[in-house]
Amino acid sequence: MAQNEQNNDLMEKIVSLCKRRGFIYQGSEIYGGLAGTFDYAHYGLALKNNIKNSWWKKFVDSRRDMYGIDASIIMNSKVWEASGHVAGFSDPLVECTKCKRRFREDTLKEKGKCDDCGSPVGMPRQFNMMFATQIGAMEDSSTTVYLRPETAQGIFVNFKNTVDSFHPKLPFGIAQIGKAFRNEITPRDFIFRVREFEQMEIEYFVRENDWHKYFEYFKDEMLEWMESVGIDMNKVHELEVEIGDLAHYSKRTMDFEFEYPFGKKELFGLAYRQDFDLKNHGLEYQDEENGGKLTPHVIEPTFGVDRAVLAVLLSAYNEEDPERPFLKLKPNIAPVICAVSPLLKNKPELVEKAEMVFGMLKAEFGRVAYDDNGNIGKRYRRQDEIGTPYCIVVDFDTLGENPDLLDTVTIRDRDTGNQERVKISDLISKIKEQM
Ligand code: GAP
């Protein structure tokens, strides 16, 4: 199979697995869908939450210099005027002269030609990507507001509040996980480019002279986190964004690109935003160390949650054995950490014991499944496909058919298929060791 076909094939397999096994559905699907929107189902949501929790743990909970915020999505429009988004947050839009379809100029397959019918496209014009809406009940007194296109501004506008509440010394950071919205001209590639997505962002406030040091520091921290959630680091590449392509606020940006099946494209970013935002919002910091006021400079590590989910899924998809495709998800982020089964579901004594083991593990880990559908082989395949690292089976030896094995169960490793007998009383510590 040609490389191109293989790549399309892989994307199709991921999209189909996500739908079939309850990870991700097209948004508003029963009405024909809404382009650029997706709904996370039970397993996809668990995966996404585990990714977000792992991020929060590393970048906020395990540190002393980071403060969290959960700001409103709708903000005063003056925020977006000051941040430069009203004037400059736009993409070049072109329209086909024949079929009138619209595209983002820089994503056209062939320069100057319509992706659909091949006719020439017209001159590009700047299209602002912010979603505008009205606030207030009376039409004549209503005000235009925007759904935030980045979580960063919710952090900047709370800079003074955070300093007043917590009195942090420089350097320190404010972190936020939340939704962002962009009216993308051409949403595409599943959850890669969507109109409603989530970001995990840090604005890290430093003294101007220290920016190089913290830029390098966060680059390493970002790479370490990517590896910790199972992103294939052989597919991650660093790209120094050229001066001419920098966002209006940035003096230096590094993109972390990932080799998606549809090409090498941005996964996450790291920017030196200078003092652009704080200056524009008129915010300063009282410098206890040297006296007087200063405007801190900002290092911004930014992560798209949905792109993280996609990169994790693509990294985990394993079809070395085409009969048994599975998701090699790390135990810390797998939607289900283990599944418990009775060997036979029509034997009440096996079921009772399996329910007991399930209850014990569920109370400890939460993300535990009880699976008694079909035969054991089918249960293993089903759990493999959603990336469950361990399958536990209660059999007749558990009940004491072989007295030496009383109160032990089999635990099967997803990646090797190997099974081991473990005492029920050791199960929790055995699983915890792998997390
Ligand atoms: N505050 C800086 C900022 O928003 P960005 O590069 O525009 O920078 C940050 O976005 C991250 O958000 C990207 O690296 C990407 O992971 C994610 N992202 C941006 N646009 C997206 C979209 N339309 N769909 C999904 N994720 C997106």
C-alpha cells in the first residue's frame, strides 16, 4: 500500500475506533453534524480528563510557584481590543471564483486553486476568527462580546487579582485549562483543527533578563510531560518559528510538531510573549526585591487538549497483529485501568466473587470495568481495543478448586498477553506499581 493510502487508512481506523468504542462522536450527528465540532463519549472523556489531570498535577499541584484560575469564557470586549485580537486575529480567506467555496489560503492543496473544483481562487482577505455574539436582552442596548479564542487572556486579566491574593515572588505562573473557540475557515482532520476546543496554558511571569533561561526550562518540561502521557517522541519535532511568522505578541516561538498521518503539524507551542499583554492591559508588579514597579515578561507554554488526545491515540495504536489491534495507552491515562470478569457468567459463585473484586478495585481506582459479555477471548479483544492495561479473571481456582490458589485471580497484561496469578489482596498494590 502506498504511504499516502496507509496514512489515510490509519486516520480512518482511529476515527472509526473512536466512534465504535465510545471515545469521540461527530458533534450534532443526528442532524447531519456541525463542521468543526466533536463530542467526547465516556472513554474519550475519561482519556481527556486523565490527560488534563496529569498536566495539572505536573505543572500546578507539584509546584510552589503556580496558581490556578478558571476564568469566564465571555469577557469584556476591551480585553480583546487590548490584546490585539480584534484588530489582528485573522486568517487569509480565499473564495473559489467558480463554485464559491471558501478556504484558508495557506491550507490550499495547490496554490491559487480551489481544493474542490480546481478553478482559480480570488484575492485573499483577512477573516477574523473570533466568534462574536450579543450580550443583553434589548437589541438596541446589547453589546458585542466574543467567545475567547485563547485561555491566555483570562490569565492576564487576573494577574493583579492573583498578585493581591497570593503575593507571589517572581518568577511565578498562572495556569488555566478551559475551552477556546475559533471560527476556523477550514476545520479538518478529525479533532486536529476544530472550532471549539480546549487549551491548557501557563503564563509564567519572569524578569526580562531571565526569559532565555525559562524558555529553555519550559521546553524541557513540556517534552518530559509529552513523554509521560505516551506521545511517541520519535514523532515530535521542534520548529523554531521564523520571525516573519511570529504572532503579533511574540519575540520567539517554538512549535512542537507531531507527525500526524496527514502531515507534520503543530501539536503544542512555547512562546516568549515579552511584556506585550501586561503592558497593553496596563498591569504592573510591585518589585519588593529592588523597589519600584516593573512589568514582568512572559513565557507561555501552551497545549491543545484535543491535539494531545489525538497524538496519544495515534501513538498508542498498535496493529502489529492485525487480528488484535490495540491501544497501548499508559496506565496513568487509559480510560479503564482494569476490567474484571467471572470466567463464566452463569455460575453465581464466580459472579459473586468477581463482583466483590470489582467493588474493591472500583473503590480504589474508579476507572474499572465489569465485563461478562461473550467469551473470555472476546472480552480481552474488547478491552485491548480501548487500551485497558489489565484484565482480571475470577475462575474456579479462585474459589479453591485448587486449594493452593484459593483467593487468587489471573491478571493479563494487554501488551504481552501474558497471564500471572496474583492474590486478590495484592491486586491494588500490583496495579499501583504500574501507574
Ligand atoms: N495562547 C497562545 C495560543 O493560543 P496557539 O498556537 O494559537 O497559541 C495554542 O494555540 C494551542 O491550541 C495549539 O498549539 C494547539 O494545540 C491548540 N489549537 C489551536 N487552534 C486549534 C484548533 N482550531 N483546534 C484544535 N486545537 C487548536
